[in-house]
Amino acid sequence: MAKSLFDKTYIGKMKLKNRIFMSPMGTTGEADGAYCNEGIDYFEERAKGGAGLIITGANVVSTKYEPRPCTELSDFHHVERLNMLIERCHAYGAKVCVQLSPGLGRQQFTDPFTPPYSAGSVGAFWFPNLICKPFSKEDIHYLVEKVGYSASLAVNAGADCVELHAYGGYLLDQFHSVQWNNRTDEYGGSLENRMRFTLECIEAIKKNVPDTMPVLVKFTPHQRVEGFRTIDEGIEMAKILEKAGVDALHVDTGCYEEWFQAITTVYSKEGYKLDIQKAIKDIVSVPVLGDGNLKDPEVAKKAVEDGILDYVGLAHQMLADPYWPKKVKAHHEEDIAPCVGCNECLLAGFSGKHYYCAVNPLCYAEKAYALPLPNGQKRNVLVIGGGPAGMMAAITAKRRGFDVDLYEKENKLGGTLWPAGGPDFKADVLKLIKYLETQCQKLGVNIHLNTAITKDNLEGDYDKVILAAGSTPAMPPIPGIDTTVLASDYLTHQATVGKKVVVIGAGLAGTEAACDIAGKDGDVTLVEMCPDILFTANHCLNNDQHLRKMVKDRGVKVEANAKVTNITPTSVTFERDGQTMTLECDTVLNAVGFRPNNQLEDLLDEKYDEVAVIGDAVAPRKILTAIHEGYHAIRVME
């Protein structure tokens, strides 16, 4: 019988209501490592949204060797909050798998002076010149015992199953990998020896949980970095793990050296891990779980129907829209808030904050930022600008029961999301435009296109005015700048370029435009006044790695530390280190940045009591700031 996404199934003796699981993502907790109330609310919302299985982020079993990076399950007192989380998820029919980790090893966030522990004497990831301290055999035995004890605590908390954290270049995967494990004892050398630590952890877990509780392992059979593990060894690992008695395998790819192979970016192709997941599925008899940009419902369905995956995982998409499962089941895919692969969630976590989601202001603030319920009080809201900030403000106002007029000077909604989603490798951004526009239409926002608000037509009584007029390309005082083609015009297909192009400005827009042109056989050079491309881009490491790889793979040339002094239609002249150089070309693309459209602010302040300037009208920034400011500008209305 054909498999489907919404089958009722079993992993071992654990019954699941569908084949959709929330993939593990580390979460912040209280000072003692226990889950915080916000974290409990966050998981509860994903259970409410219809996921059949929720896998928590890593819970470390000890802080003896490294600082706690996320939540912890090492003490009897951690059980209470974990139990609260599990019980609230159970109320919605979701099962909860508690992920256990012996540590991060060389990946841990340390200082440049304190060597982290690892499998062998290798460089730390964040500080490559800092050589790690290998764990002694006694240390390993201690961590194995702690893994077993933590499994018993998960049982006390009411967990339905546990998953061992053994992937992605973290501690257990460091033991698995020859590039990090240079030991000469029984924990190094052959594959069986390198997997010994993991197998001892599995044995310790199984000794401390009931026979009826499934044990899962998440592992990386292919690291997809040159010179690192390939699928041949990964297949042997899968066989060893199955022989050890695990009930299911959670298959991943990548490691921090090419982090985008593990954690999806806006540049990732759909289902980019499926080839590796299929290779494992073909040789094991236990169920296989997998994730990796499977957020398109049709891609997810096909992965199950084709027998590649038994269970489809969603990670960042579950942050963007916890209700993905319910909306897909009800055939309301148009109402799914799409993850755009920006990894603002990851960037926030690695900056010491809790998760944020660019398209979902309620992520990790499900109760604190909930909208007041409509109370029948009529309010009138004017929104100037139909980009992401303006559309989110309008949507939020309608959800509060207010009347909304939205004015957009162009003939379509979307604003600077259109050039942001212009490259063919960033189509997910265009899905956000469609989603926001659909919600505006469904909610009945009064939309006025082709209408610019000026002092001559500004009229009407409004309780609040939202200035979300966005930004326009900057034109720096460089001779000949007026002869350039705007990067935004190229990315929105309003302008074409030749075969030999110079792009001035190597921020996100310029670098992405250069990659887009180079991908169409263009000869492209980026000219940047900063020391490097993407120098001012405030984005996550995996996005940065992925885009830089694209620059390299597509042959984009770079001239950094270059101050442009003159532009003609066929050349760009720049200075560097006291020398003047000229690049010949047939097109010059201007990607030097944007300036805010805030000219109406003073006029609005004179006419209306409540005015909020949001998004790029404040300063050119991110999708996250636009969406969040649009939401909160209306949420806080009294």
C-alpha cells in the first residue's frame, strides 16, 4: 500500500499520528539549564500545529568538560520543566523525543585561551590555532554513564523516546571522523573503534529506558566536505548502528566546515539531502527520518511516497509556521508562512539570544506577543507602503478587527522583496510576497495600488498611521554614477546587462546579483571599498559560507579595498594603496546600498496623533525588522 504523509505509523511500539516531525534545534533555558516557560510555550505551539513527533534540541548530559550551550538534562530538578513541556505536547496528540548530547567538543563556544575537549588533539573550530585536549578513557566512561542517567531522567519526565546526538561534527561525530580522531587507543583507528563511544552511549540508554521506548540516533553518513567522510563509510556506520539495536535512524549531512550542507540556507536546493537519505534507507530495515529543505508540501509528500523517507522533518519551517502540518492536511498551503532560509533564528541563537524568526514575530514569544482579541472597538489604520513591513502591519490590523487602507505607489505589492528574490536561487523570498499578499486579500485589506501618498492627497481620519514606504537605491557622489544600471532594476528584470559586468558594492545585493549574472555565463567583477565582500552583511555563518562558495564556484572576481573614483558606460576606475586601476566592461551595476524613504514623517506627525515609522523607512535593514516592526506597531495599539 502506498505511503502518505498523514499515515498513522509506529516506531517500535510508539504510535504516531502522521509522518511529520519537528527536527531538533537547540533551545535556550533557565540559568540552571532547565526549560523556560517561553520554551515550553514554543514547543506546545508546534504540537498544536499538528506535528506527529517533536524532537527537542540537544539536552547536554554534563557540564563537567564544557559550558552549557543549550538546555540540560543532568539532574533530577531538570525533570519538572521537561515534564511540563511533554505533557502540554501530549495534549495535542504529539509524541516527544528527547535528544541527549554528551557535548559539542571542538565546536563549543569557548574563548581563545581555553582549549576545548575533543576526540583528539586537533584545532578548535572557532579558534583553529587552539589545540583541543583529548578526552581520557575515564572521561569517556563518565560521559557514557551520564548519557544513561539522563535517559532515565527523560523516562521520569514522560518522554516517548530518546535520540542520541551523534551528528554534524559535534562531539560523537568527532570521534567517528578520521579528520578529528587521531587517537591510538580503543576509541580510535578503525571505524568500529571510532564508533565505540557512540555504541556505549546507545547501550547505556537502552539499560536505562523501558524495552518499549524507542531509541533513535541522528548521525551524518556523508559530511560533503572534500577529504571528509563519504557515503561508503556512512553506509557501514548505518549497518553498525542498526546492529546495535536502534529503532530508527535520523540521517543528516554536513558539518561546520560547510555548515550549509547541514542547516538549510536561502541558497539551498529543495530536498538536497535526499540522495544520502535514500542511500541509507536502501540498506537498513529500521525507519529513516530526514530533513533538509523539505518545506514544500509536494516535495515532502513525494519523499514519503517514493519510499526515501519514513518521516519528514521540518526545522526552521516550524519556526516560521507551526501550523504547517494542519494547513497541508486541510489543503490550505497558501496560508503557510514560508521559511525564507535567512537563518535569523540561528544567528540569534549564536549571538546569545533566544530564537527569532524573520517571518513569525511570535516565535519563542507565543504568549507574550499574542494579539489582543478583537473587542468590537472600531479603529482606522492608514498604511503607506506595500512592502513586507506595510503588509504585515495591514494584516495584523485586520486580525485585530480594524479597518485598513494600504497605499502603494507601484502597481504591485512586495517592495524590496522583489529584488531580494530576484536571483533564481532565492525564489523562497518571492513565496513570502505571495503569502503576505494572499493574507491581505483574504482579510479584506483595502489596497490602493499605483497611488503615492503626498501632502496633496493625504486625507482621512485615522487612529494610527504606519509609514512603511521602504527605501530607494543610493546614488553616491561618484562621477558617472548616473550611467550605471541599478542592481534592483536588474534583479527585477527591468534592465539587462552585457557579458562583461562590473558590480559596484559587494554587500548581499551586489554579491547575489554578481552570482546571478555569472550563473548565466557572464564575466563579473565585484568592486568593494571594504576589505572583503559581505564585510557589513549581518547574516549567519552558514549563509555566508554558502554565498562565498557560490562566488567561487561561479568564477566571480573580486577587487576589495577599492575606492571607485570614476565610472563610464564601459569602465570603472578605482584606487587602492595609492594606485589607480581601470576595469573595462560593457555594463556597470550599482549595488552600493539604499536610503530610507521617510520624507513624509514630519507631515504625518503634524496631522496625526499616532504615527509609526517602520521597516526600511527607518533605515535599510532586514526582512526580520520589517515584519516584526509591522506586527508590533499594531500589536501595541490600545
